[in-house]
Amino acid sequence: MAPGRNGETPEPRKAVLRKLWAPEDDEGKRGGLIDEVLALWFPAPNSFTGEDTVELHTHGSRAVVAATLEALGRLEGLRMAEPGEFTRQAFANGRMELTQVEGLADLINADTEEQRKQALRNMGGAQRSKLEGWRQELLSALAHTEALIDFGEDADDVTADALRGAVTKVRVLRREVENQLSDGGRGEVVREGVRVAILGPPNAGKSSLLNMLAQRPAAIVSPIAGTTRDVVQVTLQLGGLPVLLSDTAGLRESTDDPIEQQGILRTLGEARRAQVQLWVYDATDPPTRAAQLDTVALGAGAARSAGVDGAADEALGEGAVLGEDASSAVQLLVLNKLDLLHSPGLLHSPAEPTGTSGSAEMGAFPWSPLLARERQYHLSCTTGEGVQPFLDALSQMIASKYGASDREAALITRARHREHLRRCADALEAFEQYAGLGDSAPLDLAAEEIRIAANELGKITGRIDVEELLDVIFRDFCIGK
Ligand SMILES: Nc1nc2c(ncn2[C@@H]2O[C@H](COP(=O)(O)OP(=O)(O)OP(=O)(O)O)[C@@H](O)[C@H]2O)c(=O)[nH]1
Ligand SMILES: [Mg+2]
């Protein structure tokens, strides 16, 4: 940064107050004063991108910003950055790896506390250091296996020992990778939101519940059974996580209305994708048969009437098979219209629904025999009674299932990571199979599998470098000695 009219080049990374002048025009006429600004000078490589960088903190008015940009645009070699170009430059200059770039993007877009924490961890390199640690392990196992290919035949004992060492290393690592793969999609859920589907028979109050939780009339409520047809989705924050709450068409076995049939198909698709199935029933008529908490059984008739054709597949979502349900989804039961139970003649006055189950008064409540009582909530969308305890329990359940507070943070936060890790685990398994063939083990094929596995890890962080592999080989072995 050349010294300006105001004096010397500022000290690196120290804010200085400067007058910002427009550059001279073509005739060499002195430019006018634009603003008084704070300027920061970040000489390479200690800047975000790794290049020489100047930051100008101007006053925020549109006129000042426009005059500043116009003046900068007249300097040779300067242009506006593309979206994400600074980060891209930082990546290209080795300042960040891909998972950190992704973490930064997530941090910028974070809406909830858990998202912020997860993004910050990954921007700081949490994923990178774990993956890089694993990759180094693999590179060293690879170096050992490759050395055996070259020198092993002269020393059988050494061969067997070294191979055993590599196999043990790989086996431990594969277990770790598989542990991460079976994490229930925690990291992705934190980023993308917990999908909660409101399901149940027509008129149970599903749309009323959605509106109550969204605190706005997002879905139409009416006493006509079969009001909702399209999936109505709202976004909430519960337990520090984003929640995608969907209201769906009521499920009933038979309906002649082709639009309602299509609505039911959409319900089936939504139920399949959900991590939490929130079943809503009228508290005066709790479900008693297993089929009543089973979208496939409930929707089968309508699906048949609608014809399980291309349209059905589309409604259910890609790769869906009719008759398949989200078996891993958590099921909760909301027994709505609690106010009706207080009406004379229906049931004798039940106690507050928040008490512990099993008390004498709670016995007056109708419960469903299909689910544990901890998973059932009595409430009224009309009076609001019981809604807060239900909401607290739902938040707690979501936070404990997907939040990271009490446990190790999720390593996988994107489908991309999962895909590479899956391929890495497959390659490690193939290595173990080759290596398990004893004396006749095809070491070259085995080594290739480790190389594939290491590359898959490298693809996650965006760093695959053959030079490094050579480094490891030369460091661990004195080839040519
Ligand atoms: N008494 C009482 N009525 C309720 C309560 N919640 C909803 N209702 C009424 O029940 C009727 C149906 O409510 P909706 O929310 O439209 O029910 P739904 O389950 O979405 O119905 P579909 O969209 O047809 O599947 C409406 O007349 C609501 O006013 C409640 O807690 N108590
Ligand atoms: Mg509805």
C-alpha cells in the first residue's frame, strides 16, 4: 500500500484514520475528498485471502459507498469481487480447507444457536483436523503396505508383521468411520432442520396445531373433514435447532375426492421424510389399533384409488416405495381438543395434563395404549391448555436427539461428506479382505484400496496431494539404503 497524501503506509493490521481522496482524472487533475475513513492494511500472507488486502471502513451512506466504489473502479487492475471470491481465493492460497469454507458459509447463514456452534467449530477446523488425522493414518498404512510390495519378498517375517500392523490400523479406522456414518444424520439435521410432520385423521386439529405453534394462521382451519390437501410448511426454532414443521392432509382410508387422494399421497411422502411424526388425534377418541399410527396403512386406500403411478411416485419423493415408512422416525401423540373432555357429560374433570402419569386423577384421561405415556400429550388448540408443556417436551426431545451439547460434535454435516466417507469405508473393507488372504494377499490391490480411502478423505477437505504421500514414504523408510 503506497503512502497516501495523508502520510505513511499504516502499520499492518492497525486501524488508522485517513482522508479518502478520489484518484486524479485523465488530465492529472486532483480528485476530490470522498470521506474520512478507517483504513486497515493486511500485508500477505496474513490476511483472510493470503494476499495483500486493504480494508476501508467508510460512512455507510449510499453516496459515500457509490463514490468510493467509483473511485476504486478507476484504479487499474481493480474490479468488484464475485460472490464468494475472497473465500475461494483463501482456499486457493491454502488458507482454508473445504470443510472450513463450508463452515464459514454455514456460519453466515446460521439462524439458530446449534447451527452457529456447529458452523463455528467447523470453520475453526474441527472436521478438518479429524479427517486429516485419519488421512495421515492411512498414508502411513499405505506407506507400509507399499514398502512390502518392494521389499517384502526378502523378509517374510517382516512382511507378515508389517501387514498385520496396517490391517489393525485400518480396522480401527474403519470402525471410527462407520461410527460417524451411523450418527442418524445429526450434523445434516442441524444444518437443514429437523423435519416434523403433523399426521392424523381429518378434523383432529392438525392445522390448528400448526397455526398455534407458528403463531400465525398459516393453514386453513375448518370443521369440514379433508380441509388440508397441500403440505403446509412453517419454520420454527426449538431447542436451538431449526424445525421444519409440516401440516398434512388428514389420512383416511376412503375418499372419492381425487384432490384429497393426491393430498394423502403427499402426506405419505412427508411422513417418510420426517424425523419426528407428530400424530394428532381427538382426545375423546385416542387411537387403539397399531394401524392408526401407520401412515402406510391409513393412506393405502386413498393411494390405491389415486393409482400408484408416476404422479404418486412424484408425490412420495424420489426413490420412495409405497408401503415403506420412516421406521426411524420418533412418534409422538398429541391428544387434542382437551377442552371437550372438560365438557359436562364427557368425562369427569381430569387433572392438569402436566402431572406425572399414573396418578389417580390422570387415570381419568384417555390414553392410547399404542405409545408410552411420556410420548403422549393432552392439549387444546382452542384454549391453549397443555400447549406449553408439550412444546417444552418437544424442544427437549429435539435438543437431546440432535443437539451437540452433551456429546461429540457431528463430523458429517453435508451429504457430500457422507458420500465420501461411505466410499472410504468401502475401500477400507476391501483392503481388509485383500490383506486377509494371508501369503497370497495381492498387496498391490490392497494398497490401491487404501489409496482410494485416503483420497476420499482428501476430497472432503479438498486436499489431495501425491507429493505428501511421497513425503511419508521417504520419512518412514530409508529406500535405497
Ligand atoms: N373444541 C376444540 N375444537 C378444536 C380444537 N382444535 C381444533 N378444533 C376444531 O376442529 C376442527 C378441525 O380443525 P383443523 O385444524 O382444520 O383440523 P385438521 O386436522 O387440520 O383437519 P383436516 O385438514 O381436514 O385434516 C375445526 O373446526 C377447529 O376449530 C380444540 O382444541 N378444541
Ligand atoms: Mg388441516
